[in-house]
Amino acid sequence: MLKFAHPWWLLALLLIPLYWLWQTRWQNARKTRLPFTRLNLLHEVAGENKFWRYLFPVLRALTLLCLILALAQPRWGRGTRDITQKGVDIVLAVDISGSMLALDFAPQNRLAAAVKVARDFISKRPNDRFGLVAFSEYALTQSPLTYDHISMLEQLGRLEVNQTASATAIGLGLAKSVARLKDSNAKSKVVILITDGVSNTGEIDPETAARMASSFKIKVYPIGVGTNGFVDFPITDPRFGTFYSKTFVELDMETLNRVAQITGTGKAAQASDSDQLQQIMDNIDTLETTEYKTKVRYIWTEQFMPLLWTAFALLLLELILRLLVMPVLPE
């Protein structure tokens, strides 16, 4: 950013065109002219003399320009930004039970679809902290709350379906997420709970975990992925390899709705395809805004010395031309 410390000196630039008029019109009109009798010599001298006649006013005008700009004291500012932010702490609680292999989000399974929209969600919120909890029969913290989004995305990419799990502990997954957030000082604390099943194991049921979240002012956005009923499901057989079979999968939206009501987010969302899942995450992104203020500071560097050196060089050039180069001719 360019700035002048004394910008009123720039008004003096109006003197340059006045000087040019005075030098080229009024001053030349006052010069004494000698009569010539040889017209060829007169034309030749007049052509060369015109160059010298305009050169020196140009040099003086440039010198005056540099001096006026130097007096205005130009400065070049390099900006630095101080960011004061009040972000949101968000824990993604992702179901990795065996039913997440269902292919109703074809060509990818439910877990892959959830991971994809979660990655997009994180990339849109660079000022928030994220944590990751994965749950099936039990719950594990895959990543604590962190601003290191690259690490967070790596952990998301490492999520795999627990094919040996025969049950889903939604309450444990939610309670583990609450434990990650309860000591946070963030303006807003959020759990995004992504599951496709029924909570049928674990020491803590989903509603109890939701009350825990509510007591710590943690909002929970439950998302049910998939549909109730028969869906294509991959089955691996040691003799016949992998084949697909219609398998009944149950989704307990009533429990998820109660979790949402207890934690103040209204109603759980359900996504039966990738587009709906993306839309739900976009809605959450809109609801949970992040406030931050940016203040720009400038470090100024004075730039008048190059102008002074340029003015000095122009004066020196005029002096050399007048003493050594300019032909001695009548004006």
C-alpha cells in the first residue's frame, strides 16, 4: 500500500505545467534572435537547436516532479493481519458399525459417503477446532480437538468399518464426544452424530448421553444415514468371494429425534442419498457460524530517498550537458 505522509505537497505539482508554459512560450519569446542571410544554415541550426531547446525544460520538469514527490514523503506499507476469532468446537461422531457397508449411497457405501461430506464440511470452516470419535460396539477418540485440519482429514481417511461389530453403541459414541467437549471454552460446542442404526449395546443409552450434552451446553445434530428396509449389502465368502445380498437394516430416527430435542437442535435429519447428506451438512454449516475480526496493521518504509537521488542525477546530467556536450550555437 502506497501512502504520502504530507499529501498536500502534491498540490505543488500544478507548478510543473505552469513552468512548462513559461519556459516554452514566454521565455522563448523574450530571447534575442540574430538575422541570418543563409537560409540552409538557418534551417539546419534551427532543427538541432529545437532538441536542446526542449531537453532542458524536460529535465527541469522531471527534477521538480521528483523534489515535490520527495517532499510529500511517500511510504510503502506492508500489511499484517491480526485475527481475533471466536470459533466453534465441533466433534464428529461417526458410526463405523458393520451396517455402514450398505450400498444405498452407491457407488460408495454409507461410511465413505459420510467421510466425503465430513471432509467438505471441515474444509469450509478453517477457523474451527475439530475432533473425531468413531463408534460401533465401543467408542474411540480418533482425534482430539485440534486446529490441525490436515491431521483431522488424515484421521477421517483412516476410518474403516468394523466388520466384526454386531451391535451399535450410539450412547457411548455420544458420551465420548461430550467428554471431548465438556472442558472447551469455545463460544459454541457442537456434536455432529452420524449413524445408520439402532443403539442396541453400551452402558449409556442415547438419551442419557444427550442429557449429559445438554448439561454442558453442547448441541447435538443427529443425522440418520440410509433408509429402513432392505438394501444391497456386500457379503464376503471365502469360497465365492464378495457378492451382494438384500439385507434388512433398521434406522431408529425416533431416538435421534429425542436426542435433538434434548440438546436444543429441534429434529434429527435423515439422508437417503449423498445429495441429501451434503445438504444436511450445508445446513449445519449455515447454522453454526463463526465470528472473527480482522485488524490490519501496516509496517511503513520511507521511499523519498530514491526520488532525491533521481533529482540529483537529473541536475547533474543537465550540468554535464551544458558544460561538455551542448553545441555553442546562437539561440
